[in-house]
Amino acid sequence: MIWGVLQFPGSCDERDALNACEVVGGEARLIWHDERDLGGVDGIVVPGGFSYGDYLRAGAIARFSPAMEAVAELAAAGGPVLGICNGFQVLCEAGLLPGALLRNQELRFICKQADLLVVDGPKSADIERFSAHQQVLSIPMKHGEGRYYAPDAMLDEMEAKGQVAYRYADGHNANGSVRDIAGVRNERGNVVGLMPHPEHAVDPLTGSIDGRKVFEALEGFA
Amino acid sequence: MTGDSTMPRHRELGLTDSEYDLIVEKLGREPNAVELAMFSLLWSEHCAYKHSRKLLGRLPTDGPRVVMGPGENAGAVDVGSGYAVAFKVESHNHPSAVEPFQGAATGVGGILRDVFAIGARPIAVLDSLRFGELDSVRSRHLLDGAVRGIGHYGNSIGVPNVGGEIYFEEPYEHNCLVNAMCIGFAKTEAMVRAAAAGIGNTVVLMGATTGRDGIGGASVLASAELGEGDDAKRPTVQVGDPFEESKVLECCLELLEKGLLVSLQDLGAAGLTSSAGEMASAGGVGIDIDVAKVPLREADMEPFEIMVSESQERMLAVVEPSRVAEVRAICDKWQTGSAEIGVVTDSGRVRILKAGEVVGDMPVEALVDGCPLYDLEPEAPAGWIYGNRQTLAPSADSEATLLALLAAPSIASKQWIFQQYDSIVGSRTVRRPEAADAAVLQLPESGNAIAVSIDGNGRRVACEPYNGTVEAVLECAQNLACVGAEPLGLTNCLNFGNPEKPVPAWQLDRAISGLAVVCEELGVPVVGGNVSLYNEGPDGPIYPTPVVAMVGELPNPAQTAPMGFAKAGDAIALLGPFAPTLQGSELAKQRGELAMGLPEPDVAAVAAACATVREAVRAGRVASAHDVSDGGLACALAESAISSGLGFRADLQDLRERGCSPEEALFGEGTGGFVLSGERTELEALGALVIGEVGSTTIELAAGDRSLVIGLVDATEAWRSLDARAEAVA
């Protein structure tokens, strides 16, 4: 599988994401934000960082980039799209995922290891890969605007449809996310976004290798 | 700039009358406003090192692994396989004391530019901070602002903050210290120097536009004491934009990788004045700069303002005329500015033009190297010149004493701080903050890893500047040994008081001597440094604070020891020439008993202990390694226990043979001690003294007639108590 990793001015974790895609057995290449053509990649990672400085609202400018138009098309066609941290914010701003990310409850940037629960998906064949992984993943989080929010009615609907992908384990919801939500997916399941950084959990020397499962879970959509 | 209208302009700008006369002599006429502004900056302490340069000549700077030494934007050492690691520490003390968020943020921005200016990609940031006591509202405000500022800049630009150190001491109350360190990684052959070359080449200014921020920062803020009315100096603090820096960084690295630049220099203190002057000086050429071609934030800026502006996120490059279009196209790609503002000449002069008309014309030599260097007039103080404040009764029992030490803000866990920094971006961080004695970064490109430690206990240096500085260097060496690293090079930031006063002059003189001798004995070259003087408040000078940072190499990133114990049943041992006393210790501070004097470290014996520990860690013969530092052996053992969640029992009775009282054995401080854990036979084979065993949920310590038992839970609570106290800021 060939992954494309978007690069905006201000991206920070794009090289880490490239490396992670390769560690899980894929090929990976950087895609400059100006590119309207994704060059035939099978899946996309929208990486972490501070696209365009995030001075307006995290992800609010990056969503308008030509590459994001192409990503929306790939998502509509059922291709895998993974948004990590700032990438998650971009996907929410672009309307590819429901909800929004607010400033952390304590109003401080937080960098720490977090335990995530992989949440059951709906009874769709595509999503069963997630259920197979049901377990706790140890993955680092690092963000200032990671408090997931959506209105209750929307959350109820998302949960009914199995759109909550990852929740913080007890005692690990450091940013105050509603219903402990760490990551969500679209109805089809091919677009996933999460605040913690699976690309920083692929090498035993730098922490854990649990992040590999987050990438692997999307390979079925390629 | 505030001013007294009766004061001559040159004095307002910080020049003495005799310095002014010398400028007139060198120019053969009175300087105009542009020239005076430029001289005042390049002849400031911050740029000219006029009170420290003579002393700095004592430092050893050569070594087989040195790639770049002092005088470049950053020092660099060879790490093998054709790669080098660059590093530098710089202060941003006075800006942070005036406006902590932007002061600290731009401190990080500035040190990053120093490193990518030589063609190295920044891979880590560390910082060394000093504030007044944590119970002061001012200190908590400064701490909060500085930490947010460091996080804001470093997090946004994607460079991990992997470690550092912080002390809270009364003498920093009015003059906090913010020293930032950056580590870079580069292919050795791709690195560039900052010397302008090639007559007729184009000088290109890249990055942000130039505004009125930071005008006079180097002379007004960095080269004078802080005092009343400092709020009026706020306009001299620069404002940082990490997004701009991120673009300039990537742009510069791409330009260098494509070989499009002849040379590159960052714009830091004194802005265009120092970068243009220093580039010309290093290359032995002249430079013409046309201020009308500099992109401005405000249309009506005067030529002198443009030349001295300290607007951030700017770089100056020398480019062959035929490559200028290509360079500017890459700047456009990264959405960062570029302008052709000047040309390299053979005149040996820095000429400032405004739309072609000459508004300043000075010999490079006079401007950059013409500042007189001064001898200090050092005089030892008659006794302890700093205060003493008792916060712990000498009658406190051993349990209460250990808990008070673990809760001391300078000793307690700094988790509250480092969790506000991204410590993992870049995928190199093998040991995160407080996981080991030194930060460890893997280098997959060269197959090995580096370790970094930064240290400088000003209180101990105040007790005896020579021995205290030797200890700071040894502490770094010990920290590196704990993760199996061998020192490659050292850099430093010398934070001292007013060098024109006898006691700070004595402290500086003694500290630099200590630094020179210990580096010589250890065989560790000093590859760069920074000096920050005039760190004084209304109550006098800060503690003399030489912050030293050491970079070491380890062959295998998988083979490093954590500071926490590994498993119950392991033996605990003490290794090294550790003979603690209460002099200069945290306990002496809490009892209000600080006085002059500190034992002389046995450098050779400490170096030998470091080698033993290093080899043992590399060979996997120890399960944990932690150096004995602030709070003594009791605190070192407790930290290894808290870090792992494993209690222990230890008897320090054998330290009696080293002339230590029970109290000194428990809480005394000194250099050269390592706490190791592992198989008893392995530890004994290393020559270590077995003192206890890992296990249980308590900390049990005995030393002669003193003994203590506390729950690991209570010790952990004390050590973690900084979080709540620092948060009490809002």
C-alpha cells in the first residue's frame, strides 16, 4: 500500500508519519499542500503540526488547500484517510469528520503517554477490523487544542452508528474531551481522526509500538 | 529608549566617553546617528564580550571530534558516518524578566536560527531556567510565562524539548534566567560557515519583514542592570512568530541542500548590524546594505532603526548573482520573504545606503573588532553576600527532612513543566524527560545516539565559584555516564552580575578558570558559548550561574540505563568518590546556614568513576544508574524509587569511613556519586559499595544514629508537589 502524507507550511510530524507508514509495511511519500493531484496513492495521512501557524483556529486554513480537495475526493471514493492531531482538526474543519476540537480544559499544552480503548465499530464488514483489535493502546498525546466536542444529540447518533473509534481509558482523558472521545470515524469507517499520535508509537525504543495498529486498521480500505 | 535629554546620546546608548572618543578616532570624524547606533550595539557587552573575552581565552577549544568551534553560529562535533551534531546555548534573561512569554519564546527562536544557520536541522531543545522562590507571585508569573513561551515556540515548530533544569532561588527574584539550548544534526560536508565571500555577490534578506520591535535590545536590555522603570523597556522585547520561523527553517535547509548559498547568518541581537558586520568581518570583505530595499512593517522607519531592529525570523544569505532567481523561487515556495538588499564589496567597509545615498560608512574592523577589551578588577567577598532564610528547623527529624527536600521546588519533579512541551516529535527521543539522567536521542542515519545534559547549580557556584563550576561540568559528565555516553564537547552560557563590580568580577574569573581546568582534565573541548552579564536586581547580583551543556555519544540507543530501579530483589550500590558535606546543600539552604566554601572535587577520580559506569551501562551490567546530586544520597535513592514505584532499604553506615556524619551521609551533597542497581555480584565487580536492596512499598534508610522510614506514597506525593504549587499562578 502506498500512503501519501500531506505537508502544509507549519506541519511538524510529517516525517514521523512517513516513517510510521514504512514501519507498518507500506510505502510513503510527502504530498505538498499545493498539489491537486495525489499521484495515485492508496491512502492519506494528514499529519500533526501547526498548519499555517494555526493562528486563526487549528486546521481552519489548511482545509482550503488544493490537496485537501483531492483528499475529500479520495474519502468519498472510500479510500483510507487518517488524520492525526492537527490532521484530525483539519478533517473536522473540512467536514469529513463530525465534531470539533477545543482548547484543552486546563488551557495548557499537554504531552504525555495515554491509554486508548479501541471502541467497537458498527456491524459493517469494513469496520470489523477495528473490533478485532479491541484492546488498550498506549500512545502519546501532545496538543493544546484536543478537547473533542460535539452536541449530545450528535454524539448519541455517532455512538449508535459506531463512529467513536477511540476513547481515553479511565484517568487518561487529560484534555477534557466529551465522553472521553479520543478519535472518531465517518459512517463508512474509511476516514479516521484522533488526537493522540500513533506515528509516535511504532518504535519500541521511543515508547510503544501500539500505534502500528491504528495504521493497520485502515489498510483494509485501500 | 527612555532618555535624559541632558545626557549625551552615546551614553544613553551605553557607550562610555572613552569608547566614544575611540570611535571618533577610528572614523576620523564624529559618527552620525546611523553609525553611532550601530557602534553602540556591536560595542555592547552582549556583542563584543568586552569584559569576558580575555578570560574566555583560557578555555580549551580543540579536540579530534571538533567540526566547528567558538566563533561560528554554533559549535559542532563529529558523531561518525559523515554526520555532525551542532549545539549552542544562549541566554534571553533580561527580555524574559520584562516580558516572560515573548522573551522566552524568542530565546528559543534565536537559538534555533543559530543552529540551522550552519546547515544543521534542529532536532532538540533543552532549557535552563532560574527564578526566585516559588512562593513569590512574581516568580510564578515569570515561570508560567516562560514555560508557555518556550512551549509555544518549540511545540509549534516541531522541535522536541527533551530536557533541562530549573532552580528557584531568592537571588533570581528580579532577574530570572532563561537559557535555551538547541541541538542540530547535519551531514558534515553540507555545513556552512557565516563568512561572506565573493566580491559582487548578492546579499539576500530572507524571512519576516523588519519592524520597530526589539530596537536596542542588545545594548539596553542585555548589557545593563535591571531596575526600576523596566516596564518602559517592554518595547525592546521582540515578538516571535514560530510559523514564520518554521517556513524560514525549511526554506534555508532546502537552499543549503541544493547548494544555492555561499554563506548564511541569522539575525539575532543587533539585527542587520551584527549579521552584516560579522559576515563581512569573518570573510575579510566589505558589505553595502541599502535600507530602502529592506521590506518593512512600518513605512516611515529611519535607517538606524532598520539597521538595529531585532525583528525575529530573519536570515541573511550571500548568493551568487546567477542563483538569486532560484533562491527567491524557493523562498516563494515556502511562502517566506526574500529581498536583495546589498552586495559584497572589496572595500573592507560596511556602507549603509538609502536608495543609493550613503548614510553610514564604517571600517568593518573598527565596527566588529575595534571595541576595547577590559581587564576585570576582581575581589573576593569577605563572606556570604547573599541572604539566608530558614524554612526548616535544624531539629526536624529525618523523615520530615527528607520530605522537605523532595518537595523543594529545585528538587521536586518538573513534570508540570515538561508536560507542556512536545518531547517526542522527530522520533528520536529514546529517553524522555526524567526517565534518565540525560536526554537520549537516536540517530538512525549514523546508527548511534547522542546524550545531552545541561546543568549549573548557582548556589554552589556562589559558595565557591571555581569548585562550583568544576562540579557543574562533572555533573554533566556523570549524567552522560548514566546513559552510557562519552562526552564529545561542551558549550556554556555564563550568567553573572555586573563585571564592573569586584565580586561578580571575581566570580566570573574564578568560574572560567574552573571551567577551563576541568574541561582540560576531562579532555572535553569547549566548542562555543555565550556570556550574559549585568544580571542584577535591586538587591544585588544573581548567584553566579555558569550553565554548562555537554553532548556525548553512545554506540547503541537500546543500551542505556533508566534512573529508576528495575525490580525487587536487585542490590543497590554507591559508586564513585562521593564524600558529601552539608556545604552549599539544599539542606543548608533550608536551614538558613549557607556560607562560603565548597570542597575541591577530585576530577580524576570522578572521571574514572564515569568511565566505569559508562562501560557498565553499555555492557548491560547495571539495571539503573542515577547520579547523586541535589538533596544528597537520600534524595537520589528516593528518586530512583519514585521513578520505578519500587521501595528500598539501605544502610549508609559505611560512609562513616569517608569522614561523613550520619546526617551528611543522608543529605549531604558533593560530586562523584552514582546510585546503581542490579545483580549484587555485578555491582561488586564494578568496585561499587553495596548499600541496600530494592523492594517493598517503603523507603527505609539508616546511617548510624539516624534512621527513617517513610511510605513510597508519601515520598511520591512530596516529589510531585510542584504541580499544584506552580499552578497557583492565575
